[in-house]
Amino acid sequence: MSFTEQKNTLLQQVIQAWTRLQEQQPLVQCITNSVATNYAANILLAAGASPAMIDNPFEAESFANVTSALSINLGTPTTEQMQAMLISAQTVDHKNTPWVLDPVGYGPVLKWRSSMVDQLLAFKPSVIRGNASEISALAGKQVQAKGVDSTISSHTVYRQAQCLLVHSECIAISGEADFILSRELGLVIQVNGGSYLQPKVTATGCALGALIAAYSAVTTPTIAALAAHLHFAIAGKLAYEKIASVGSFNVVFMDYIHTLNSEMLLQYADFQLISL
Amino acid sequence: MSFTEQKNTLLQQVIQAWTRLQEQQPLVQCITNSVATNYAANILLAAGASPAMIDNPFEAESFANVTSALSINLGTPTTEQMQAMLISAQTVDHKNTPWVLDPVGYGPVLKWRSSMVDQLLAFKPSVIRGNASEISALAGKQVQAKGVDSTISSHTVYRQAQCLLVHSECIAISGEADFILSRELGLVIQVNGGSYLQPKVTATGCALGALIAAYSAVTTPTIAALAAHLHFAIAGKLAYEKIASVGSFNVVFMDYIHTLNSEMLLQYADFQLISL
Amino acid sequence: MSFTEQKNTLLQQVIQAWTRLQEQQPLVQCITNSVATNYAANILLAAGASPAMIDNPFEAESFANVTSALSINLGTPTTEQMQAMLISAQTVDHKNTPWVLDPVGYGPVLKWRSSMVDQLLAFKPSVIRGNASEISALAGKQVQAKGVDSTISSHTVYRQAQCLLVHSECIAISGEADFILSRELGLVIQVNGGSYLQPKVTATGCALGALIAAYSAVTTPTIAALAAHLHFAIAGKLAYEKIASVGSFNVVFMDYIHTLNSEMLLQYADFQLISL
């Protein structure tokens, strides 16, 4: 199959995943940070999923047993959330429920969370997503980051990330262009679009991780990552065409997350395939 | 008094409550979830009240002693918040300060919070509010919920909820139509309006609970529940008439929460009375 | 130097600080409350800084060692955040990294946080900012507050606050007019502007404290406080000229926080100097 044929197939699978998301409205357990919790829940609702921010250790097992997908984000962990992450990840791993790991701030400065991420890898996340600094650090490189923001380009990192495919079927790196590494397909997908304003809205990366989890309830890890990245890239591009400052951008971005449909996916999806 | 006369009396009492809310700007202590905390505070400010999100056990008693109302919401509890809930509920019960209980996620999957809700009932909440699944589970029915979202209709639940009037003067059930059961009046009030986009914005139910608490500082539990539900239903209806996607809807909804006045209450209040 | 000359010098320093903020995008560690965390991060991003909400005690020291500024806010503390505050404040004090203390709710009702504020003063905050009730209570006066909102005017408080200059180089009091006391300059700066809608949006004071911290990474404490207050006052004034209800105001306010530039500072800065 040529790259052109494969691209068409992938886009059809993305549209199918979007349609299923609307039909099934899957339940998504999110253990996320204090900055992202409201925003990620609103993104999931706008996109068609059912978020539940269950992040205490006392209900983590019973809830992970019923959820359709799990999203774990290390942004501002508490001791109780850390316990909930371990319990929930172990539970969904046993049940073969898909889950997404977002190792926010991974690196030598933030050791507590980085050590938890190392433990969580044992529960085989369906997708690992992060910015270039986080993914590069996770791939064992010595990286400079600026707090929880990346200081390097996603273009320079995606080849480093190949070694992470031993932990997960799919690695998704966000940046000016996004890169999705797929073990299943043996290739890299570059997703273009979005807007330079997107990193000016906090928690967009965190909400993207939650949306990948939502899609993973209705499709494969690679298609889930691709669908969520396209969903964000198209909404970001269209919002930016209408509006140029960050407060209004965020409102219109949420509008487009909600109104995106298969026609818009067909018209605006901008991605290309790269050999691994 | 006929239902028509009683409706007019209730609407006058709602308008009086709204006026008092603007004049007194009552202090409302909220112990709420991480998704709702910013949103509920903004709803209370926009509506005219003074929110204070004091949710630690070390200040719970002293603050509950000075607050004009208390709102407790079980969305994403931590151990410290659970302790604060017990202390604050006990304190306001002793002082006869009104308080609202929102048993988010009540049911067999989420046992930790459900057991806390059972304990909190001993402190006689002025109003219990929840979605249909939560209220049905609290009434002892075997219910399917989807995470923290309801899977059943408020229409089918309000008769089940009658047994809960032993715990509270008022039970408020939100859904496509809202139902308010009043022990004081011995009847059910059905509130119509709102928009199908309202459940697409996270934490609207939680913020509604906080607004009932705010109104309960200036009126009876039944009028407080009715006023808060009308406030939300009218703002939701008017926002939806202007705007059709979820990001912009949420902005305009907040605008109408702030600009609602007695004329709008008179013009748009849509509710009917049903015998218990 | 006359007050008029001094005003011009201060405004030039503010413009220089704003320019440096855009160039350096300093990393700002925020330990803040659950209401403010998303909002403060968005304000910092919109204004040009890099927020990182690292608030756990296990990473507090290593992160405070690399941050360019620290913002500590006592709105809704947890035990773990309290530990993180002490560790981070001690760390930045050792490194001479600037930091801002926002003693939300300081006073006799909320003893736990007030006692923590008293301890934190030992680590010499670069700026202490709060509303009139908080600053008055911190200055040892017997004050009535309404929850976390002020019940007294900033005009009556700024002279009381002079005694606090033993703890900090700069005291910033927000209210209808804002007052900034500078030990370095030996005077008081009154900042006018803003909108009556600003206190109707929750966490604006908390976000202002975070923005002072961001500016303090690139200038002196006094100029940092003045720059952040002018940034807010101008954005608030311009937003209110466009829009009159609270949901839309908040969106446009964020737009102006992002689009403010040196021309707007020159045109709209409204402040005056008062002898201490």
C-alpha cells in the first residue's frame, strides 16, 4: 500500500473513530492536574465523551474497573493522586482497558513524578504523549526544559522516541508540528495545523492527552492519537482564522472542538507519513 | 389556594429572594470538587453572592461558624476535604445555618463518597440536589450511572425521591426538566427551560448546588432551590437563543447569570406545580 | 527629582520590564489555590511568562532552585501545599530569587493559614500583596472581612501598611484604587483604572499576585508591582469599555492582558505618587 493509499485509509479510520465517539460517548477516567481538570473535562464533553475526574485511591480500583479508558497526567500530583494512579493503571492493565500516560515535567529536576512515571510504564500505556522535552528525557536523553514547557523542537525528538515503543504501542509528541510514532504501523505520522496561540492557553496538552484516551475507547491507539491530534489541530487552525487574541481564541477553540464533524475532518486534516 | 395562585406567590418569593441576594451578598462556604471550584465561585459572584472555598479541616469549624450558608459537593474528594465536610456540616447544623448536599456519583461503584454522604445526612441538609441517577441511588434504588452522569430521566425519579424528605426539607433533581420536592409545601415543582448544551459544560450541576446554598442564606430551602433552578434555566435558555456552540454558550450563560433581574424572572420563569 | 519627573522614570521602567518579560519569558513557580490555578496560569501565559504550578513538598526544593520567581498564595491550602510553601520560600530566600506572598484570608477566623503567613514572613517576600482587609489584619489591626473578600477600602489601609515594610520591600494593596508602598523609593504609588467587574471575576487578585512574581524576575519589586497593577488596570479598563457583563468581560480582559504593549502602557497608565 502506498503512503497516499495508507493516508486515505487512516483518515477513514479517524472519521469512523469520531463517529463512534459521538455514538458511544465513552466514560473516561481522568487523573489530572489542578490546572487542567476543568478544561480537560470541558474538552471531553465538547468532543462527545463522558469525563469522570475520579482521582482518589479509595475509589480508584472500582472506578477503573468500569471506565472505558483512563488518562493519567503528572502535572501537579498529590500523594493521594499518586496512589490512585498506580491502582488505576494496574487495574486497567489487567482488564486490557486502554490508557494514556502524560509524563508532565519528566526530567531530572522533578524526580518524584519522574520516578512514578517509571513505575507506571510497567502497566503498558496504550499511548504515551508529551512535549518534546518530556519525551526526549523519557527516551534517556539529557534535556533542558523550562519548567513544564519544552525548549526543544518536536522535529529533533521523534527519532529519539523510537526506543519508547518497547513501553507503548504509540508515542505522540506535540509541538509546532506533532509526531505520532506507531509500533502497529511501523511509521511516523506528522500532523500539521493548530495555531501559535495554542501553547498560550494552559492545559491544552493535558486536555489533548485526555482526548486521546477518549478516542482510545473506540479505536486502536494509533488512530486514537491521530484522531485527537487532528481534532485539536483543525479546531486550533479554524479558531485562529477567526480570532487573534488568546482569551477569545480559547472560547472559539472550544466551539470548534464541539462542532467538528466528518466533513471538516475530510476537508482540513493535514498530515503526512514518514518511515520509521 | 389554587395552583395558579400558589405559583404567583412562589414567583413573588423568588423575586424577593433574588433581590435579597443582591442586597446581602451572603457569604457562602463551598467545599467542592477540583473541576467546579473556579466555575462555582464565578457563578456565585456573577449571581451576587460572596463565595469562599474553605475546604481544609483545620479552618472548617471556625469558618462554618461565620458563613451564611454551606455547599458540600462530593465530586473529587480528598481525605482532608472529607474531614472538612464532616466538621463544617456538623457546625452549621448546630447553628441552624442552611446547607446544601450534592452527592456527586452516589452509588455502588463509588463507595467511599457514598458512605460519607450517608454520614452527612445526619446533619440534616436544607436541600439535597443531584442528577436523577444520584437521587435514585440515594433513595435506595438499584441504578446504572455512567461515571458521574445520569443515565435515567428526572421524570422517572421524582416520585422515588419522596422518601428522602425524611433527611431534608427539599430535594432538587436536575435533568431535561428539573423537579423540586418540598416537604414544607407538600408538592413537587417542575422547572422547565435551560438548554441541551448545559450538560455539555462541566460543573454546571455543581455550580447550581452552590447557588442553591447562596439563595438559602436569604430564603426558605424550597424557594432557594426554585430560585436557583429558575436562575439557571432562564440564563441557559437565553444564552442558547443567542449562541449554539459550547464555548461561547458558556460565556454568554455567565453573562445572563449576572444580568438576570426581576423583570426577566417575571417574563421567563417556566414552572408548574404537581401534587406529591 | 519632582513627582512628575519620577512618574516618567517609573513609567519608562515599567515599559522596560514589560519588554524584558516578553523577551525572557521567565519561569514562575506558583503555589496557589484551587480556584486560581488555571486562571493564574493563563494570565501568566497571556502576559508572556512561563508558569509552573509545582506545589508538592517532594519537588519544592529542586524546583525552587531553578525558578526565576515564586508566587505563594494561601487561598485553599492543603497540608502538602503548606509544606511546599515553606520549603520553596526558604529555597528562594537562600538564592535571592524574588517571591511574592499573597496572604488570602489572613485574620482571626482563618488561623491555620494566618500562622503559616507569619512563618513565611521570615523568608523576606519581595512583595506582599493582598486586599485591604488582609493587609490591615497583617498590619496588626482588628479587621472585619467577609470570607476572603475585603470589607474596607484600600484608601484607609495604605498608611497602616507602612509597618509591613520591615518584612518586605514592597506592599501592594488592591481595591477600587490600588496602592503600592515602596521601601526603596520611600513613597506610595496609587494606581487607578480597572473596572467594577474585576472583583466579580474570581481569582483576579490571585492572578495579579502571580503576575507581580513574573515581573519581579525581570525588575525590582516596586517596578514589578507597578507593572503588574498597570497591566491589570489597563486591560480591565479597556475590556470594560467594550463589554458590560461578567462572562464576556473575562474573555476580553484576557485578550487585553495578551495584547497590551508599550504604546498602550504609555497611553493608558494612570497612577500618581504620594509621600510616605
